[in-house]
Amino acid sequence: MRFCRNVPRPPLNRHIAWFWYYDNWQVHHSREHVLPDGSFELIFNLEDRPRKLFDRDNPDQYQSFRKSWLSGAQSGYLVIDVLSGSSMIGAHFLPGGIAAFLAPSAGELTDRVSELDGIWGAEATQLRERLLDAPHPPAKFRALEDFLLRKLVGTRRSPDSERRIDWAMQRFQREPSVVNIAAVADETGLSQRHFIAEFRRRVGLTPKLFCRVRRFQQVLAELKSGRDVEWADIALGCGYYDQPHFINDFRTFSGLNPTAYLRCRMDYPNFVREDD
């Protein structure tokens, strides 16, 4: 099994956190929950077996994705299949980073997983062929990077038009427990209504939902730290006003209660095997 990451060169690194690649992935479970973090994920399947996205409420129902797809910002967890021996490559965008590569608003793709050829047409198919032909991970990363650099040039917006939303997004990531979103909107100089619309266009989530997701991510970071788990202290430290509020958000974003998450978590905090 091979797994590697690569940080793209500027200016892509202002929009994309990392590229990732794995080959001959070995697992001993059949389904995973993918937890939201407020960002988008670009995925290319490097084999012929289709992948399944299950309906959370009807686990026998699913959508199949064969070649490449884009997972939008999510307001809840996804349930996916896991196949031993699989091979994939993709890009993990920073929150708001996808906007530089899309003609539609990021908000149009919220809570959706979309076939990439429906967004980028034949270019998506051509890129997948280049990724399949590339002989090793560094060559695959270069092919993906070169393509996204071209897409970035083609869709670049004026930095001034994004500056205020960038500032608010960074503020929310530093302080996801901020209570008064209207006050943050005032600081940007935008009306609250315009601020919410622009934020959702850029990020895919409303400011309030984005803060809830980032606060949940703060909890996962605490759990990964290795310190003893004291749920009441973690909830209070991450800005939850009571335990029921904390547990409700945890279930919404993971599909598990906190104790089950500890039992089912894996090496990467946003991926947990489905609880038996």
C-alpha cells in the first residue's frame, strides 16, 4: 500500500491544502463516514470499479461514481464504500478555495457530490487519462497541478472583491465559537444579507453553518492531541453551551456519538469506519 501527499506550488497553495494519492489501499471494513470540514474535495478514481455514496437515511440506496467527482461543502457526514486494492488521487481544497476554479457558485454544489464531467466537460476525462498514464506519484501530482493552474488562470477574480470574505473566513476559522455573526458582517462593511450571500457563494455554506462545522473540527483536533478525554471540558473549551448541544452537533456531523467515534476513528480524524 502506498499513500502520499503533496503541497502544490504558489499560487495554488492559496486555494488547495494538499494533493493526495493512494494505491493498493487495504481495509478490513466495508463503509466509512466522511466528516465535513467546510471544504471541497476533488477525486479521480484510477481504476474501473465504481464507488458508492450511500443514502444516510436509506442505507440500501446509493449513487455510483466511476471516473471523477467533486464533493461539495457538506452540512453532514457522507457514507461511502471502501474497497481493498483501490487507487485514487485528488485535491483537498482550503475552505473557500474552490471558488477560484468554478463558474457556478460554490453554494450550488452544497451537500452534493457531482460527476466532474458535468462541471468541466471533456477536460475532466482528458485529465483522468493523463493521471492514469503518469508513471509515478510525482508525475501524477504534476499533471494535476498543471491542469489546476490553467483552470485558476481562466477563472481568476479580482483580489479586492474577495478580500472581505477572506478576512471573515479566516476569523471564523480562528474563532469558530464567535456568537455575533452580524457584528462580523458589519466589520466587513457589507450588509448582513449581502455578507451571507457572498460567503455562501464563495464557501458553499452560510457563515453560521460554517462556524458549526469548524467548531466540530476543533473538537476532533482536541481528540487527536492525545490528551485524556474529558467530554465536558472539551465541549466547554470548544464553545458548546451545554452537553446536549455538543452531542447533537457531534451526531449531525459524524453520525456517531462521541464514545462511538473514539471506537471507530482511524488515522485521519475525518474518516471513521461505520459503527457495527
